[in-house]
Amino acid sequence: MNELIADPLHSLNKEQTEQREEKEQERQIYHQQQLQLQQQQQQYSNSNSNNNSNGFEQKRILKNVARVYRDVNENQPKESYDYENYRINWKDVSRYEIIQKIGRGKYSEVFSGIDINTDDEVVIKVLKPVQKLKIQREIKILESLDGGTNIIPLLDYVKDPLSKVCSLVFPFVNKTDIRELVNYLEDYDIRYYMFELLKAIDYTHSKGIIHRDIKPLNIAIDHSKRKLFLLDWGLAEFYHPFKNYNVRVASRHYKPPELLVNMYDYDYSLDMWSFGCLFAGLILDRDPFFAGENNNNQLLKIVKVLGTDDLYKFLDKFGLSLTEEQSQMIKPRQKSSWERFIPYENEDIATPDAIDFLDKLLRYDPTERLTAKEAMEHKYFDVLKSRDNSINLNK
């Protein structure tokens, strides 16, 4: 692998300066967000002592807490989720050979490869220079999810002793992008794969983990084997109630409203919004369904569908507020009917049950969204349960 990985390393070295600058900018933005949050909290402390109603926590009428799996990590020993003190025992890189590049992301480049010891095809995720804690978190989470339903398993983690480049190794999946595959699927198949994805999401949440990047590119489907895997755990995080998290997560078109209005204490319901966006794109033949050009425009795209009444109810409930720019951009409007977005050729899959299911996922208020387990119990999936031996609903 040392020789075969030379070209990818050369490419990565060219990008190191750009990556460092990008990382430094991200760190600065994150620190600014934390400083702003601390200032808001300090403002609350001062105003609360003066019995002033403009403070941060006073304004936050209600803190957000997960409805399910709230205390999973609190009931586990610290070492089960403490990735900051986790030590990685990197393995020998020479066991794997890279064949060809098959993809790239913000934090990695992805290659098909071979396990020399077994001749098995593998996928090698070569990590770009990132913070050490981010790598530790991803590996710790993958180990926590090992053996989980429809979770891509981590086979190995290796480091080149000379270049210090780190790579994660996964099984090869002969996947087809679900946005292309949907054109060849029957209604039953779509329900089947959505159910399989919900199994993966529910298992993830049951382990006290939020994926934070559910989107079509992070789903691998081998239709010939009718097998689905949830991929890419680089943004995933362990959930702790009342903890404030970075809102710069999830791909823009799949970001829930709470991220767009700087609600730091989000929970697993973030993943259910993203799942809802994915589902909307499939059954309404419009992916991405909310195609914002930036975060503020993304919120505007959402408002044009869901209206402003429920937005302001959500903001008022939790004591959140829009920025000045957002307030100027967003004008009062009614919620649109989902039926108006159904194209004629999709009437066979955008059924009344599908629309009802979608409506219960895409809610401003995260506490009103279906949980993954509740979603699996929705009548949209009854047809799966009525077919004998067609689907294992528990595994």
C-alpha cells in the first residue's frame, strides 16, 4: 500500500496548506460561537441576579431534551463515550493496496482497495489533516456501533509510518445512489429501504449517538442483495442531555431548523429531520427538497413550505429568536399543502400514508417529530408487515 498510496498522498500534500487554513478558519468560527454563547450565558447570570427578563436562560423559556434514549451515556461508564482520552492503536498499513479513487469529501478521499491477506475488496477512507479529536471520535463511535443493524462496520484503522496519513478500512459495498435507484424501484421497495434506514438510525440513537449527517450520499444500497448501510460517521457525536453542541453540522440541504436558529441543545431529532428531507426528495422527485443557497436562505426555503405560524410557535416555546437578517427575509405565510408538490408521475409512491408520514417528520419543533422507533410503527410501513417472510422487522 505504501507505493500505491503515493499518488493519493501527493494529492493530499498539495492540499495541506489549504486544509490547514480551512481548519484554522473553522476553529476560529467555532471559538467565536462558544464565546458568544458564554457571553449570552453570562448575560443571563447578571440579568437573573437583577431580576431582568432579557437574559439567555430566561429568554430560553425551555431547554430541549431528547424524548428517547436521553440518559444512555449517563448510565454507561465514562470510558464508553470519552473519546478525548481514547488512544488509537494504529495497525500496519501494508496489509492493504489501493486500486482506484471512488470518491472524496471535505475531510477524506475514498478509494477501492484489496486486503492482501484475504483478497477481499475493501474501501479505504484516507483522512485529510484534521483535528486528532475528530479522528478519535469517529473511531470510538464506530466501535460503539460495531455489529449494529445496517451500520457499515469498521474493519481496520491504519497509519503510514512515514507520511503519518491515517486511513479507515471498511467492507466494499456495490452501491447505487438511492436518488438514481429510486427510478427503478417499486413503492414497496422504497418503503423497505426507508424501514431499513430507520433501523440503522434507531440503533444509532439507542447507543446514545447522533449521526448528524443523514443524506443520500451517506447511504449505500446494494439492491442485488437488498442490503442497506448507513455510512460516514465523521460528524457523529455522543448525546448528553443539556449539553450545547456545535451547530455547524449536517449538510446544508438537510439541516433542521434548530441548527439554522442556533439552538445548541439539539438532540437525536436532528437526524429525523434529515431523514424526512431525504424521504421528501425521493417521493416528490425533488432532491434536495429544500435547496437553500446558504443557511439563511435554507431557512427561507423551509418557511416557504411549512409557513411561519409553526415557526414562531417553535421559537416562542423555546425562547429562541431569528437574527435581524432572518427577520427581514422571512415574511408571514401559510403552510403549503404537501399534495401540491406531488408530480403526476409520482402519485403511485407519494400516497396519502407517505404524505402523512412525511408531515410527521418535517416539523419545526424537534419534540413533535417522530422518533425513529415511532416512525417504524407508522402505518406507511404496514404493507411490509403484512407480507409473510418479506422483511425481518426486528433485526
